[in-house]
Amino acid sequence: MSSMVTSPPELTTIVAHGRRSKRAAWLLHTRPGIAGLMLLGFVLAVALIGPLVAPHNIAQPIGVPGAGPSSAAPLGTDFLGRDVLSRVLHGGLPVLGLSAVTIGLTYLVGLSLGLVAGLSRSLLDPAIMRAVDLFLVFPPLLLLLLLLTGAGTGTGVLIIGIVLVLFPGVARLTRTATLEVSTTGYIEAAIARGEAKVAIMRREVLPNISQAILADLGVRFAAAISLAASINFLGLGSKPPAANWGLMVAENRQIVGTNLWALVVPAILLAALTVSVNLLSDAYVHSRGRSGSK
Amino acid sequence: MADEGRQAALTLSNLTVALDGGDVVVDDVSLELAPGEILGLVGESGSGKTTTALSLLGYATPGAKIVGGELQISGTPLAMNDSMRRARGSLISYVPQDPSRALNPALRIAAAIGDIMKAHRAEGDAAVDRALDRVGLVPAHATHRFPHQLSGGQQQRVSIAMALSCEPAVVVLDEPTTGLDVVTQARILEELKRLRSEHNISMVYVTHDLAVVSQIADRIAVMYAGRIVEQGQAETLLRDPRHPYTRGLLASVPDHIRPRALEPMAGIALGVGERPSGCAFAPRCAQRTDRCQSEMPGLEPVAAEHLVRCFHSELTPELTSHAAYGRGGQLYDAGTPLLEVVQLRAEHRSLHEATVAAADISFSVSRGECVALVGESGSGKTTIARAICGLHPVAAGELRLGGQPLPSLVARRTREQRRQVQIVFQNPAGALNPHHTVREAIGRPAKVLRGLSNRALPGEVDRLLGCVRLTTRLGDRYPQELSGGERQRVSIARALAAQPEIILCDEITSALDVSVQAAVLKLLNELRDELGLSLLFITHDLGVVAAVADRVLVLDQGRICEQGVTEQVLQAPASEYTQRLLAAAPSISYVTADTDAVAERA
């Protein structure tokens, strides 16, 4: 239903191979699942419907900078006198799009490398993993700043930068989980009957490591958002006058004394987004823990 | 039963343990132990034997509760709850199953034993040394070591030393030799018997292994579904079991000295919540009557010191049916062997070093033949099987299948070659993908290796489930919904799905209860007749070898030290290693040998 949760290709695969009868049970029959779904639905509604109903142009000032709520601007104006409500309604989509794409890519790269390394049983394993470790050497922000200064401040560069920061964790986790199941009978049997590597990964390995891999999906999601927000804060991400929740928190810090809403509302929405993803990944992992392998 | 004049070392009466949900796990169990007596408490998984053993220490695992019963140790009445803490160690102590997990890896041996002594009485290093000395360990070698620096047998000795350190009247041993090699096991059993006679300690020896218990117990109590079903002097009970379950168990135990045709019991053991109101064994019993289904039989004496919980104990047939080794020295056609292994060498490689797992291994398996690879852990037997099915690289030597060279790597083998060689693994829990139904698991090899269409698969899967005597209803279940025996049957069906020429069986029954093992072995023998299958049977259990194998290869540290026809190897071993292995392997025949001689003469 949501573009966020089902968009990474690995996730759909995993769900499709779970118990068919219980496929959606984890979403609707657990408290974190229901809460996460509602919260995510709300944030999605704001981000998707928002741009259609926003009352004002997000680039044009409508009043005094930093003015409090009024009938014309229910959330007041920002540091340049623009309507905060309109900017909040417009500012969700870029955040959602960016985090969905970065998380999708992070898992795609991390899972692929981790699976290949974990199943290789050859020197390919240490070769891949040492290469992955190289990216852990740099402090995340330094890596991002180097990239942005070197390759320019485009959204594409930002996405690549965040993926480079996050994928080593996913790759290492995937490799460890893969190694753990790689000596089980069902995987050895699959190797012995000559199944293609990709088929082994998809049929035999992924369903059995998804729980470990997705346990911290929420944490990585939050990291992606906060990294993007940090970059925006430093003025290297979205270009003003574009609206973006992360950017809004940064640019409105100077008027925190006069119009708190300009800062708090986007911050709350960012928090709601990360909390909902955390709740959903929790619900998924717990449901696996009950019905999955014992 | 204790003599009139002597006080019993332990008296347990009417013990009842229930789960928090109310289901009764152990029902009305009474035991009595004379000083210096060893009682074997025997049962399969889920019978309640470990729960009973722990209750003797006043302990119940979380989720269960001791709801009734009285306990006296050395005349002291004890409440079976945490107030027994003070009695543990000095009156009764416990030796757990797996010493490698029971010993704190961060404590040196001296500290581990010292802690126990300090908790109960103040004694110094000399007492620790005495405790180690008692179990045959040299204190100077052991005290300063950590558990991981000791072998499994030494670790178990330390566990026993800890249990004996405060000189208890009774020691409860929970499967103390289960993870050990037979040679080590035999030494530990000797040690226990010596300690018993030197210190007059009573022991409760909990085990699933009738062969082991026959080597050590004075008396045996057999548990089924939470109750004692038969109790008596070891020799009487092993020779002349009166409860149909005891008889079924004994008829399931393969024996290497006097091989027998295994007679698996019908049905499977019931779960805790499913026990019927009458006799719990009735659903599986051949001699049940209406009365058995409505009424629970009492534990009644049938002879002196021989109690049986069965209305019709006189109907229980005698144990008979000795059989030939394997399939009676059948000869196989002398043409091209199906599988030839020539000068095989396999290594475990890391970046810096290579350890030889197996070297100079040469043997062949004919069509329809069952060859057993026997050896202790670390003898390289599993590595050889893995190399044959392409899971382990061959360092030197050659494999041939049907006369054609068989490449070492799976990727270089043709589909036809991969189809012909199948493997079944040891651990039924990990052998099946928890996310695939039985149907998917069995259907896959048929599809991948035989190119069966999706339309033909369901029928083929039904046929294969029938082959391994499972109902087709099981097809839609997931592995975690199956018992260990059922899972292992599914694994066999998965191997059969490829229509193989040879199946490599890697310790496939070692994780199963004896009665389940008997059923699986019988199934394999039948499948050989039906399909003309060849088997390479890897095991450490000489009894299993006697039951299935036509020929035997004995492995010692990666090399074949002896090979030959099963009967010849087991009856007249030539190599010194095989002799040692055979001498150490437990067998019920040592206890029942006389009866057998009588039976043979008759």
C-alpha cells in the first residue's frame, strides 16, 4: 500500500516467500504494526496530498518574517516571511523520496555484497569485505562533505553519499547472517543439486535472514533522514527556496524565539516518519520470531 | 527397594509436575534408591525423565511447577522448592548433560570447584585437589586450566568432581556421556562405577540410551508420557521386559554384538496436552483392550522387585528375532562399481594452513550395496561424504561415478551426475528450509534435477511422501510443525525426489530417539529393496552399522584403518583401533548374553 515499505525490491521478495496465510498478519494484528501503519499513513497523507492543498506559494513572502500564527498563516511565517503551513505541506515529498531511494539503494547494494561474500566460500569473501570496510574508515559527515565538494551538490550526489555511508553496515550484517545459515542442510542440499547462486540467495537464504537484516531497518532509515537533514542544515542539500522538512528545521533556527511552529512542526513530522518505520520493522521482526524458525 | 535394616538413600513418592497451563508433565512418580545403588531413569524425549531428575533437586524449569510429592534424602525430609538450596551439593547434586556449556568458561577449574566448596563449607586447595584426584584427573594438570583447554571427557570429569565435592549421598546425572565418543564414554562409566563402590554414593542416571544404561545401572525405571511404566532389576528388565513400551524400546535398539531385525513401534509419542485418559501407550499398543482406553493401569508387581504398569503384561511377547548382519552377507555384482573413491585426500584450508581431514581414502560402493563409514568425531567421515557430493574440494585423488570421472566441484558436474548422488544430513532441524512447505522442499529436486513440469509435481510429491510412509496431508506443513523423525523422512524424500543411484546418509539417525531411529533404519532397508538404492552410511554407532551395512570402513584420524564385510569386522576386528572401539561400545547383549545363548540352543 505504501510506496515506502514495499518499494525496496528485497522486501517484497521476502514477504512473498513468507507464510502466505500470515503474510499481512504482522501489520494488522500487532500493536506496533497498527500504530506504525497509522503514523506512516498520516505522514504520507501530509506529504502526498499536501502540495495539492497548500494555500500559498512557498517561495513568496506573505508577511513579516517570524510572525506567529494568524488567520492567513495558521502556523505563522518563516525567517523570510513565507507561509510555514504551505512549506510544511510541500516539504514532505522530497524527504520521503530521498529516504526511500537511499534506503532502497543501501539495501540493494548491502544485501548483494553481503550475500555474495557470505556464500562465496572463497577469497572473494575477504576481498569484498575489506573493500566494504574501506568505507567505514571515514567519518560519515566527512565522507559526505568530501563527495559534495568534489562532485557538486546535486540530489544524486547526496543519495550516493548517504548510500556509501550506510551500505557497509547492511553488507556486514548480511554476510554474518548468511554465513550462519550457509552451513545448514537446506543450503548445502541446494548447492549440491547445482542451483544457481541467485536462486539459492532468493529461495534459501533471504527468507531466513530477513529477520536479522530488517531488525534495524528503522534505525538505518532514521540515519538516512538525519544525514540528509544534516547536509541540508549545512546548506549543501536542497537549494532554497525549495521546501524540505530537514531544511526548514535548519533555516528557521534564527526565529525560534518568535515562531516556534516553523521549527517544531517539520521536526515532529520527521520524527513521526522515522518512528513509524521503526514500529513497522519491529512488528515485522516480532511476527517472524513467533512463526519463523525455532 | 531398600532392605529393612538400611535406610534408603532417597525416597521420592507421588511426584507430580505440571506446566503453568495446568498440563501434567510428570504424573505420580515414586522412586527409591538404596545407598550405593545406581538407578537408570530411561525414556525418550518428552517422557519427563529430565523433569523428574531436576525435581529430585527441588528444581523445576521456568514454566513448570512441582505441584505434589514428598522427598526424603538420607532420612531428611525435604520440601521440593528453593528451600532445598542448602541440601543441594551436600545431600544431592547434579551433573548436567553438556559439560562444555555447564562449566563457566571464564573460571579456572580450581576456582570453579573452589566456589562450590566455599558455598557449602570452608575448605582449601587441598580439598580441590582431592576432588579432582577422585575422578582420575591429575590436580597439577587440571587446576590452573580453563574449561576449553580440557577435552570433553575431562570436562565431564570436572563436572562430576564438582558434583561430588561436598560428598552428597545422591548424584543425579543427566545424560552425562551423550556428547562423548564411545571410548571416553566407556571410561566415564567405569569411573562412575568405581566412585559408587568406593564412596557408596547412590546415583540416578538419566538417559535415553538403553545400551549405556545396561552397562551401569543396578535397577532401571522406564518412563513414558510422564509416568513410570516399568521398573525392575536391570538384568530382569532388559531380558524380560513386561511392558509393551519397554519391549518396543529394546526391540528398537540396534546391537553390534547380536544384530537384530529392528521392530519399530507403531505411531509416535504423544505431546503433553494430548495424553489419553486411559493408558498413555494404548494408542500404539498391539495388545490393548477396551479397558486400556478407559482406565489407567497401576504400577503393579509382576515378580519380585519388578513393577509394570500394564493390564496385560503377560501378553507382552518375548524379545526374539536375532538377524544376520546387514542383509546377511549378500554379494553384489562384480561389474563396474557405482561409486569409486580412489586415493581421496581432503583438507580444511585457511589462508595460512591446511589440516588434513582425510587422506588415502579408497573404496567403492556397488549398486544396491550399503557401505558404512565408521569413526569417532574428527575422523573425517563427514568430510568424505561432503567431498563425494561436491560440497568439499578434493585436494588429491579421484572420484568415479558409474565408471566415469566425477568432477570435484558441483559446478563442473553434469545435471545427471548431480541427480545420481544425493545427501541426507545429520541435523533434522537444519535440514529443511523453515520457509518452505514440505511440498516445496520435496518438489524442488524433482523439478531442478529431473526437469519435471509444475503440473507433474504434486503427483510426484504425493508418491514420494508415500515412499517415506508419510501421509500426503503433511505436504502443506512447514518443517517446524513436524517431529524430528518426520523431518528426517522428509529429508529422505527430498533425496529420493532426484531418483538417485546413491544416497549419502550423514549420521541421519543420531539426533533421533531410538524408536524413531529404528523406524527410519527400517524404512531405508525397505527402500533399498524397492528401489535398488546404494547407501553410504556415515555413523559412529556400531549397532546401527550392524543393522544396515553390508560392508564397513573404519576411519581413524582421516585414514581407513580397516575395511571388510560387516560381520567380519564386528566379530573379528583386525586393527587395534577397531578392537578398542568395539570394546568400548555399549551393548545390551553384555547383560542379556546368557538368555541369548539359551534361545539359540533351543
